[in-house]
Amino acid sequence: MKTLIAYASKTGVVEKCAKMLAEKLPGVEICNLRRGATNPADYDCVVVGGSIRAGALSPETALFLDQCRDTLLRKKLGLFLCCGADDQAEEAFSRNIAPELLAHAAVHMAFGGELNLDGAHGLERWMMKFMRKSAEKEGTLMHLFPERMDAFAAALEKEEA
Ligand SMILES: Cc1cc2nc3c(=O)[nH]c(=O)nc-3n(C[C@H](O)[C@H](O)[C@H](O)COP(=O)(O)O)c2cc1C
């Protein structure tokens, strides 16, 4: 089975998740959507990932889902998000992803999030430093849930193509 993991990442966190997930699935090719999209028609299974910022999905991920919707509806599909507000992840899925894609997906899951200062510059870096400081103070610093990636891979492998 040929699997594509297509993702968009602003500061490298979604990319890290895409690579971690790739190690758990056979026959994977990875596509960074910020560098251009690959045709999902060439794969049996497609995993699409992005992050949530100010409530919105990474624009490149949203565009890929929109432009490839008909093809994706004929594939085994997995969807993942990186987001800091884990309790609002389901809402983020339903607000940002077309209901038919969400219903068709064999699995959709939030992998948590990180504030990666190394990947950020200028005003964004400043904002992230501020967000990190306040979260540290309140004990609410976001983090990834690597164990969910195992569950995600298992759910995809279980689902018939
Ligand atoms: C400026 C900014 C805004 C964010 N907005 C949200 C948000 O609205 N909801 C949420 O759950 N997480 C939010 N996050 C957390 C990101 O989804 C998280 O940092 C994610 O890991 C980013 O991944 P990426 O940089 O690889 O795209 C925000 C992070 C930043 C830096």
C-alpha cells in the first residue's frame, strides 16, 4: 500500500509529527505542501496534516483538502491537527474541514502542539515567547501526544482500503 503524508507546518511542529507518523506506517512518501502539492491520486492512502492558528487551519492544508476533495473521498484517509487547545480540537476539525471529508476519514486526531521558537521570527517569535511565558506561569504549556500517533497508525492500518 502506498501512503502519502501531505502537511503544512509553520514552525516545524506539524513536520515533526508527519515524520514521526511516517516511521509508524509502511510505504510512506511525505509532501511538504508549502513547497507544492503532490497528486493524491497516485496513492492508496492519504494522510493530511496542518496546524491551527487563531482558530484557522494552515492555508496550504485547507487548499489541498479543498482542491483534492473528490480524490480524497475515494482514498483511505487520515487527518491530523496540531493545536494547543486540546479540549477544542474537535471543534477545530469541524470548523475547518468539510463534513464529507471528516465523515469519510478512517481516523482524525489532534496530536497536541508545541511553541517552537526556533522556527519563528519577528513579531511571531515575540508573541510565542509571551504565550510560552504565560502558559508556563499557569501550568498550561502545550505539548505533543506521541502515543496518539500509534493509535492513528493502527486505526489507518485496520481500515479496509
Ligand atoms: C500565533 C499562534 C496562534 C495559535 N493559535 C492557536 C489556536 O487558535 N488554537 C489552538 O488550538 N492552537 C493555536 N496555536 C498553537 C499551534 O497550533 C501550535 O503551536 C502548533 O504546534 C503549530 O504547528 P506548526 O508551527 O508546525 O504549524 C497557536 C500558536 C501560535 C504561535
